[in-house]
Amino acid sequence: MRHYPSNMIRSLAFFALLLCLSSGCARNKYTVILRNGQAIAASNRPKVDKATAIYHFKDRAGNPVAISAYEIREIEVR
């Protein structure tokens, strides 16, 4: 049985942890599909204002978008 220095084991453990954390950093992509068939790519997760029933998000260009919940058919997560 081979013995490895403790600093090597710590380095490998740190590398494995870093690899696991970085794989979870991929951002979800959202597509908001409207009732009229139009699709809007969102750069962040659409959030609903429950008082007004309006979804707020930013499109891929970074422009703010506000759409009534009634107009949205579905929100896809990719």
C-alpha cells in the first residue's frame, strides 16, 4: 500500500471540490413563450409580481421586459 503526503491529498481534494462547484455554475437559459407564439429569450429568471400579475425579466440584450402573466403561455428552462 502506498502512502501519499497529506498536502497532496489536500490538493486533490481541493481540486475535486473546485471541479464540482464549477460544474454547477452554468446558468439556466429561459425562454418565455407568449400566447401569440412569440418567444423571448430571457437572460435571467422571470419573476412575477403577485400584486400586479406581471412578470419582470431582462432579455438577452439586457433590456428590461415586463409582461402580463395572462400573455405568457409557458416559461421554458434549458
